[in-house]
Amino acid sequence: MPEGRVFPVWRGIGASSGGGGGWSQGWGQCLRWESDSPGEGARIPVFDYPVWLVFCRRGRARLREVCQRGRGAIRLPTDMLSIKLPQLFDIHQVPKVFREENIISGYRHPRSSALDCVLSSFQMNNETINIWTHFLPTWYFLWRFCVLCSTLNFLTDSYTWPLLVYMLLICIYPFTSSCAHTFSTMSAESRHICYFFDYGALSLYSLGCAISYGYYVMPDCWVNSLLHQHFVPIAIGNTLFCTSMSCYSRFLEVQFPQRSKVLRTAAFVVPFIFDTVPLVYRIIVCCGESCTPSDGLSNHCYHLLFAFLTCFLFTAHLPERLAPGRFDYFGHSHQLFHVSAVVGTHFQMEGVIADMSSRRAWLTAHGAMPSFLGTMGALVVSLVLNLGVIGIFSAPLLWKPSRSPNQSHATTCECKKH
Ligand SMILES: [Zn+2]
């Protein structure tokens, strides 16, 4: 197979580098550096054989002999020793839609293939930590979910269904976010669609919070109130508002960055405030037994602290705003935002589980038992509606007339010129 077909998007990328060399086509671009000056090549130490053989007596000569005999079999490992990962770009070398505020370097190619994107998660670039700070917590939440599956009866005990929905959604949102960060550099359109799914998963997570709070966290005096009875249907409406607003905000990002930021922040803050009102009332105003100090309440307080920190990091763009370019790879606000969100979710999960166990007797005696329709049914309805919203916002991007080969070449050249 011709090399260009394997990684067509890497064609011609390397000419932009200022190091005096160039990347060869296809796989060669990630495997081997070709020097421009003939004399320079000799100075670059490239091992054609395993390092340990250099130290063996006549090791190199023996290896050469083996290589000549079975070239095809032995070339793969020797080539792998000289693997070089795809080139990264600075902010002025990528189109505006890919640029992040105050992140100057470490950008991946804006037309990477799916495989490039997966490989790039093992290469240090400005998205790597974003990917892993949500991929690893996915496994942590999955592990907690599996432990709960072995101790609770999710199949027949309807009291546990709100927790089941919540656990499903706290596994899904970090995984979706991790995928969005991984595949966001395939094209401008795919970047938007990836983040549409990310926002959709986050708004579904807000529904998971509403369902679990509605059944386990609600203060005693609000149980069976009008708000309690309509808590989940309103939360479904909130997910639609959240997904629509956040998806729409992407279309304003390049032209009106401030307006886009305000819209997106509002999109996530509104469902958060709605979900949290009963908890805050329970903590501050206090009524009945539900506000006596407990493990559940202290975990909820930690969650609220981290939720405020998450919101602050999302809007403030600190610390990279103070030193643009210094936190491109480690420590920029989006990475801290991911970590803070995950730690907050951990405390929230502990709080929900603690409330669920400690308030079981009171809630089953005074409140209505969770129904299948009010828990799994609400999740399925909200999922379908939110997928519909994502479909509506994605359709114009997917139906856009595909670029002609000349146009696509021009995009690649844009990277070369700068
Ligand atoms: Zn993110």
C-alpha cells in the first residue's frame, strides 16, 4: 500500500519545521528524520539494532549478518527503535477554530486521521493531559460502579435505580470528554461535533444529579412538594437547554469569543443551580432530620467547593493567562478544570451513596418509591432528545459540500507556510 494512503494528512507537514530537515511521506514521517544536508545525517545517532547488541563482542557484525538473511522479519523492530511522533504546531500555524486562549504551542495537525489522534494521546501535546485526566477517572468510576453492582440489587430493588442512572452517567461523561479531546483535531467540523457530544454527556450528567438528588438528597420538608414532584421533568428540560446553548455557543466562538464563553458557562450553570438548590436549602436552612451533620452532608459540601473551583477554572483561564505559553503542556486551566470536576464528582458520588443508605428508612416511609419511568425512562427520553439536538447542530456541518482536493491541499499548505 502506498504510504500516502496510510496517513494522507501528514503529506507535506514537515516543510514548516525550522530545524533544517524534513519529514518523508506517510509512515516515514513518523519513523525517520531526513536531514537536508548530507553531512549532518552522520552526526545523528540512529540505532539500526538493539542497544544491548552494541556491547556484545562482534554484536554489530552478527546483527548485520542476521539482518541480511531475514530482512523482512528483522526490519520491524529495528525501525521501531527510530520511531518519531508526529510534528506539533504553534498557535499561528493552526486555523483559528483550533486555537485555545493563551496556549501557544503543542497543537496537533488540524487534519489528523483517527489513528493519528489515538497515537497522539501517547505523545506529549497540549491535549494529552486533557485526554488522560478524564480517561483514567472513567475507569475509577467504572470500578466503583462494579463494586456497587456486587453489593446492591440494581435489577429488582427500585430504591437503587436513581443511583444506577447516576453511576451510568458519571462513567459516560468523562469517557465522552476524553474521546472528544482525542478526536477533536480530525477537522474543524469533527471538532465541533466531538464537543457537541461532550456537552451532551455533561448535560445528561446534570440529569443524573437531578434524579439522584430528587430521590436521596431532597430535604425532609420538601419531600412530596410541588418542586419534588416536577424535579425530574424540569431537569430533562434543563438538559435540552444546556445542550442547545452550549452547542450554539461553538458557532460564536471565533467571531464573538466573549459572548460564546458567557453562553456556554450559563448553559452549564443553570442546571447546576437547579440541581443544587435542594441541597443548599438542606445545608443552610435546615429542616427535619436531613440536616444533622453526617458523612453525606460533609461530602456534599466538599463537592460544592470543587464545583465552584471547577467553574472558576473554566472561566478564569488561570494560570496560563498570567504566563501565556508556559503552561501549554502541564498545568493549564482546562487540565485543572478536568481534575477539579472529577474530584468534585467523587465527593458528590460519596455523598449520594451515603444519603441513599442512611435515609432509606425515612424516605421509603414518607416519599414515593422511584419508578422505572422516573429514572431509566427519564434517562432514555433525555438521551434521545439530546441526541436529536446534537443531530440538528451537526447536520449543517456534515452536509457542508466536501472540500475539493485543491482546497484541502490549501489547508495543509497553511500549516507549511507559517
Ligand atoms: Zn475538557
